[in-house]
Amino acid sequence: MGKKVTVVGAGFYGSTTAQRLAEYDVFDTVVITDIVEGKPAGLALDLNQSRAIEGFETKVVGVTTGPNGEGYEAIEGSDVVVITAGLPRKPGMSRMDLLETNAKIVRQVAENVAKYAPNAVVIVVSNPLDEMTALAQLATQFPKNRVLGQAGMLDTARFTNFVAEALQVPVKSVRTLTLGSHGDTMVPVPSKSTVNGKPLRDAMPAEQIEELVVKTRNGGAEVVALLKTGSAYYAPSAAAARMAKAVAEDSGEVMPVCAWVDGEYGISGVYLGVEAEIGAEGVKRVVETDLDADELASLKEAAEAVRAKQGDIASM
């Protein structure tokens, strides 16, 4: 049996994720689903016609799904399911403004995933991210290691990009890290950030680092404000696709993701942005990194903020 991945939601985020996953050529099949009649089939047709040009064999299948689970049988046997379904932000909206609307959508999707792809690893990207990841786990009843969220990969990529631009150095020479929540309590980790292997704090003053931290925290809102309709999708889809690839290849790659934390950093019982080793079963283990006192305090603060919101999720 070849590898199969499903992307739920055929908006800009979902379609770009499906394209990246197909072009990796590590899956036999990429299924893309949406509630808009014909849209996923049209995207699949278009993507399949690019195979001869881009040189990949992965087959893309597009399926329209209905309100009562119609069409979901197409996802059967998926190794990975990426949930992008939900409304994107509009200018001036916070991620939390989407909570109630997207909770209904994500719950329905997750229940169908549990029914048709009971062995899948689920990667959630719908906003508000930390809450929707917790909801997807509750709705699927999957082991917590098999449900994770995409946030830290994206926030870290944004931080890295801003540092590289500020210092006018190649992106590949910069390493950064962000933990915590995807939003106001994001925790960038300057103590673990380097430029050409040297500490970031030696490369730029503390005030400038703080400016870039704020810019990273507002990275999504800045894109939303400029686009005016819809939200970021190129960088987020790259992050989600890399996570799905790590699962498919059982790579053991360490990535910043939204994962269930149970004792690490002295924090328990919450989905939170941490580094984790990713493989065929989702999160193999949470990787604790040495944080300085301020960073650890911020991470614990983020955990409590997220815990309070995740507590309300069960009733949605």
C-alpha cells in the first residue's frame, strides 16, 4: 500500500498544501476535499496536468463533501490528514474571533476523519490554532500524539526571515525558534537563535530583537491587512506540508509544533507550541530545550492562557 494524504479544505491554504505534497512525490495519492461543488475536482485535474512538467507521479484526487459526511469515504486509508477547513481572518480580526464558527467546522471534519481514516495522523492548521488542535483531538478521540497543530514551524520561519532581512544575511545562515501559542502569547526564543552559529544577541541589540519578536507575533495580521481578503498561505502551507512529509517518511525530524505537553517544562495537560520529534505516529516525543528564566516563565504563561481557552472547547 502506498502512502496517502488528505487535505481538507480547498481554499488557497489547502490547494497550495496539496500542490506541495504532490510535488514532493513521496505519496501515492493526495486527496483534496471541499464543500464547494466541483472545486476540489477542478484543482485535482489541474494539478495532475502539471505532473509531466514538474516530474512527479503522485495522483491528486478531488472530492466534494456534504454536510452529512457525504464524500468522506474518499479519504479512507489516509496516513495523514491536514485540516485547513474554516474561515480565514479578515482585516482587524483576531484568531480568537474565528473560534465559534471554525469550531463547528473542525468538529464535523474531525468526526468524519475518525470514521474513515481511523489510523491517520491529523495535522490541524485551522484558526485559532491551539484551540482547534485540542478540539480535533476531542472529536476524533485519537491518541494525543496523533493530533498536532502547525504553528511553531510558521512562526519560526517568519522570525528567521525577519532576522535575515534585518542583518542582510542568507536565510540559511539564521536559526531561530518560537514556542508557546500561535498568537498573542507566542514565545520567541532568542537564547536558542543564532546567525552563522553565533548567538543572535551578539549580532543585534536587544531592542532590535524585541522589535522583530513583535513583528513575528503580528506576522499573520500584517499579511491579512495587506491582502484585505483571505490570509497567509504560502508560508503556512510550506510548514504543514513539511510536517506531513516528516510523518510519511517517519523521519524523526525535530520541529516546533503544537503538541500535547504532559510534564515537559513543568507543564501538563495542554496543547502548546514546543519542539517535537515527528514520525509515523505523529509526535514521537516532546523535545525539551534549555530556556532562560524569562523564556520559561513566558512559556508557562502561554500554557495557562491556552489552557483556559482549551477548557471551553469541549462544549463547542
